[in-house]
Amino acid sequence: MSYKHLTTFERARIETLYDQGKSIRTIAEKLERSPSTISRELKRNSQRGLYQSEKAQENYNERRLNCGRIGKWSLELAEVINEKLVLTWSPEQIVGRLFQGSISFKTIYRWIYQGLLVEQDLNVLRHKGKRQKPQETRGRFNVGTSITERPKAVRKRETFGHWELDSVVSSRGKSKGCFATFVERKTRWYIALKMSNRSATSMEQAIRTLNGQLPSGAFQTATVDRGKEFACYSAIEQDTDIQVYFADPYSSWQRGSNENANGLLREFFPKKTDLAKVSDKELENALSLINNRPRKCLNWKTTHEAFQEELLRLI
């Protein structure tokens, strides 16, 4: 087996299992990792006996930036390139005029983003760095089932019982209160459940709550993003009939129904809202208004009407 780094999902599971008092060997067995890997991770990233997956991932990302070879970079070369960048030359123009065949213009871009040139001042670039794809900070996709393996019938919204999941959080610094949000893909029916925090344990409880309220066959699959709250996916798949599929990084369009519905919910609870203070009645009223609007994609039925019709077919 080739060596691979721990992912965000695995670190979130380590945090959950460690908080539950599981032994290092038990955690290693559940993650199919070596006990020494888990022991080293806990020793390296724990403070006063407390392990936090988010902080551990931040430490990992910082260490990764400080490793590896720089390659052809040198102080003298950097001075020449910096001079031309300040004169508004693009990296491609610099390479074409001065370094054709010796270095790639993509290398210059990489050096800029790494802070090795112009002190990472992206204003020297024509597009100010806005076209750079965001760096994936949550680990490469090597756990769970990719959305590419999801059945075509789910993608085409031909069958009922397939959901998109996400979380809506309070404004940073307000509180940990948040909502677990669910959208049924065929009918667009939308539901939000309150959570005390954005942890895998809270999300797992929310998924089990909704699944327990629905008849058999109404919750078959879940399409989610790669947030740490979905590190509970293996327990959900093991204990229920729900198959979890993970969208690609930075591909919110793959869960468009949920993203759109979350935007509708934000009209009632803007981003500065402390969601922990939202009452059950306020949330219920907002969801009622959203689900009782006629939708063009449903031939002007409401999502509530479409959802009820599908539930009656299951009974």
C-alpha cells in the first residue's frame, strides 16, 4: 500500500472518535490506518489532551508549504523577474523575451503565489490573481464515493428519494449555531434542522432524524460537499440504506438545488444572524413559505404538493 497523507475527513473522524474515548488502536482500525500514524497525529496536534481537526489541518497545510524543493528559483533570477513584473510584463512575456526554453511561465505564476516573487503582490498581474483556482485545503478526494459514480437517474432527477445536503452557519464570531439543510432533488422540497454546532456528530444526528421521519424509500442517496461535518458518512452508510456521494471540490453547481434553497433561506436569516437564537416557529414559518411557492420547474406546483404526491406513492 502506497503512503498517503491523512485527509480532512480522517482528521474529523479522529476528533470524533478520540472525543468518544476510543483507543488509538480502535481509531486506527476504523480508519484502516496504522496505530503509529494515529499516535503521531495526536501527539503532533493535541494541546492539553484536546485534539481539534481544523487546527490539525491548518498545521498540516503550513508544514506542506515549507517542504519540497524550490527548483530553478534563485535570488538573482527573482530580482530580474521582479523588475519586469513591476513594469507590468506578464509572466508569459517575461519567459518569451528572456528565458525561452529554460523555465515555464507557469513556474513564475507558482513562485508568485508561493510568495517567492514580488512578495505575493498579485496587483502586478493583469487579472490580479482572480483567475487562480482556489487552493483545496481539505485534502484530496481519497475517501467516500465520488459523484462521478452516482447513477444517471439521480443526476437527471428521474426518481424520488435523492437528496442534496449542506449546512448553513452563523456569522463568524457570533455562535456555533447552524442548520443542516436537505433538498429532495426531484421535488425540490426543502427542510432545515437546527444543530448546536457544525460537527460530524451533529450532522449525523440530523440525517438520522430526517431519515427516521420519512417512509422507506424516501431517503436513498445523499450528495454532499467535502465539509468536515460529513465525516460521519461511513456510519450513515453502515447503519442505514443511504448511499453518500461527494461532489468535487469547488463545484457548488453539482449541488445546485441545495445552494439555491440555502440562498432562499438566507432571505429570512441573513449572514449576520445568530442561528442559535432562531426559534423553531421562525424556522418553520420560513420553510413553509419557501415550500409553498409555485415552481416553474414543477409546472407551477409547489414543492410541498410535489413532495406529498411522491410520498403517497410510497405508502
